[in-house]
Amino acid sequence: MKKLIALLMAVTMVASVFTGCGSSGESSTGADGEGSVKDTLVVGTDADINTLDLQKQNDQINNIILKNTHQQLVFFSNEQTFEPGLATEWEFTDDTHIQFKLRQDVTFNDDAATPMTAEDVKFTLDMAMDTDGGSLVSDALAGMVAVNVIDDYTFEIEIEEYNNEFVQSLASVPLSIQSKKAYDDGVDEPYLIGTGPYVFDEWIEGEYCRLVKSENYWGASASDVPSYMAEGASNAIEFRPYIEASSRVIALQNGEIDVCVNPPINELEYLEEDENITVEEKDGTRLFYFAFNVEKKPWDNQTLRQAVACSIDRDAVLEAAVYGKGQLQTTILNRGLWGFYDDMEGFDYDVERAKSLMEEAGYGGGSADNIVLRTTLTYATSSPYEQIATVIQANLKEIGIEVELKGLEDATLKTECGEGNQELFLWRWNEDSKVDFVYRDLFYTGSPSNYHHYSDKKADELTDIVATEKDEDKRLEAAQELQTYLVDACPQVPLYIANLVIAYNKNLQGQYFYGGGNHYWANAYVTE
């Protein structure tokens, strides 16, 4: 099926010539004034987009594309700092009011270069809170009471109570500022209009999504623009989905793409031998985990969950999933986040301890030859979940638990888990900026992302303390207590943090990588 989205507003674009897979078309001078730049940067992705309507999605692949066409009030850097974006400064005027100042030179990438003002901010954030209107991202603004416009370039956000991380929420891509005028004028697909250095051109499902450089980007003429808000470097960026990992590798080696996202680990040696390709590896932030639906019997039994945790050989899981390219950890918090604490006892691989806990839980005497419990493990059919599932299936059989494996597409898995139909499941969580997006989203009572269906008054109270406590020592103490408490409660068994591994054309410049894969491509280009 061919799906074409087009802006009805006349957007000024850079003319490009595309002639076959990976062709460079016209070239321009490099950023350093030497050589030439390939006209189109081509990124080979492991997933296709499903929508570019910012507030009706929160999938990584969509957000990676939208980062180039839209901008946020606050910019989250790959050094895990929060920098001015469309907002130049902000301050708490009291515990429940935050005042922001906006840049005064920002325009939308529509035909009229409409100025962005505080009214657009209010419109965007109010729309994000409107779940009846279809917003899926209202949780990011939890606790917001109102947005009050003070003047064209000053606004105030009122919140229910002081929150340590509310401002950080505004760096979320789905909260990028949108044009109120575009919605008021009835523009078709108004969510495509942003303030970024690129504009949307075309999406052909399963083939590519193409963005082209905006000639009237506000940042091109600004004298004080931060480097991360600079003018687009390539004339166009094309994102091409290659769902099968080996196909991405071949496409990179053949020059059809310039970047291979998530190359298969077992093929890295071939890429590393290619003199035209660079393979980069660094610490990651994406946590892969095994978990329980604690509302389903017998997994409401905490001791039984602990027994299972002790039975999982996480070293074998890491090797099977990513050939050892990752880090094991005990805590449920993504590595690198504020308050990360990994010194609790936890549940290391210990079959004898697992059998003892099984006995305590009422399921003693289990072994590979004596099955005492049967269950189902639901997992995503995308890599590396099947490899992980197979290891865990064998591990659990050693303590007398027979596991049926049930593979589902990613979207179906999320739906099943959200509805509570699963027993055991495998999933991942990538968070590199805000601890509340782990504690509250994954474990807080009633959260739609709480696939564990876990509810605990003490865990909720500690989550609230971490969010609101101003005393840094007390807040850190609560964070460590919360992580220890959740590890012991064991609704989830953390498996490993995957390393970031990415391969690309050796002439790629200006790349801006994030440990969890939320890369920013607007400043990237390939020299020829």
C-alpha cells in the first residue's frame, strides 16, 4: 500500500534529484568549506514509521524523524544535560509556578513563516492534555494545571505541586511546539508543520520517509543559535526501513544507505573489515527485562517471582542476545539516570536458591524431570527477544517450570500486556533523561505503561517523594530505597543494558548519537 502525506501549504523547498537507490543527486560544499556533501543522507532503520501526528504516538522511530522537523522548549543533549531550546530560560517563581521566556525570532516552516509565540505553546500543551481529543502523551505533563500566557514571548506553567523533573518533561519530542494557526485555518495534517530545519516531503510506507531542508529555517539567520539548533546539513534526509537486519548490512556495504541502525552483532566482523565503514560502540541506556503480570495467579506470589529471578542465567541471556555487548545490572532503573543505585542484594543466578524459594512458595520438588508449574512467556518476534526467550525457557525448566513460548508483533504484544492478558513477558524500556518516566510509567498504580499491573502503596509513595522532595540527600535516600524495594518485590527481572552499536559510511560527519538510539540527524552529512 502506498501512503502519501503532503502539506497543502506551499513550503519553500530545496530541489533535489533522486536517481535510484542511494544516489547522491546534486552536491554542495562541505561544512568546513572543503570537498562536497552528498545531497541526501540515507539512514537505514530497523522499523517503519506508523504516524507523524506527534501527540498520537510515542514510538522511537517516529520521534527520530520528527526531531528534524519540530523542536522542543527544552533540548536534551546526548551528555544528559537539559539546554535551552525554543525557551531561552525558565525559573520557579514559587513551588507551583514556572515562568518561561521564548526566543523571539522563531518561525514555523509554513509558506508565511508564521512567528511562533506563547499562544502556540499554550495551544500545544493544552492539546497534549486533551485525552478526549486523542492525545497519548498527557502522562508526560502529569500534574500540570494550566498554561498562562503573559505576553507574546513569556508564559507560565502552573502545576499541582513542586516537581523536580517537570521542566525535563518538556524535552519530550511529542511535546514539540505546533502551530495554532495551522489548526485554526483547517490545514490538512497541521501536525506536520514545525519549527525545525527540515520539512516533510513524502512517506511511502515500507520504502522511505523523506525530509527536505527548509530554505526559510529561522535558525539559519540567527546569530546566537546553539549548535544543536543549527541549519540542516544535508539537502535531504531519507529514512529507509530494512526490517531484516542482514538487509541493512548489505545495503550499507553496497552504498544504498549511509547509516545502518542496530546492525546484527554476529555480522559486525564483516563490517569492521570494510575500509569504507565505521563501526561505533558505546555504553547504552536501553534496559531489556523479563517480567510478570502480578495480577495473574500464581505470579501474585512474590516468593515465586523471586525464585524465577534466581533461576535466570543472565550471562547466558546477554551472550545469546547481543554476544555479550552490554552490561548486567540488578536495579530496575536505566543506567546513567539520576539516583542510579545497583548495590542491593538482588537475585543472582543461583539454582539452589531458586529451588529453596520454590519450596517456600509452595512449589517444591521441581526439576527438569518433575514439572510443577506450567506457564506462557509472551515476547516480541523482533530480535533479540526469541533468543532471550529460549534461554529463559531452558532455565525455568531446571526448577520445574514448563514454559510455552508465544511470539507476537511488537504492537500486539503491547496491547496484550496493556490489557493484562499475558502471564510472563519480555520487553524493554529506554529512558535516558527522567527517572519519573521509569518509576511512574512502569510501576505506579494505574499507569498505562505498567504492564506488570503492579500496585503497591509504598512504591507509589516513594515515587512521589522522588518527584517532589527538594532536599537532595533525602531525595537520593528515597530513590535508593525505592529501587531496593522494587527489586525485592520483583515484578520485573532486569536482564541487561544493551550497548549502542551503529555502523555508517566512514565519511559521515556531524552525527549526534544517543545511548538508547534516539539519534539526531539534522546536523549530519556525508562528504564525497
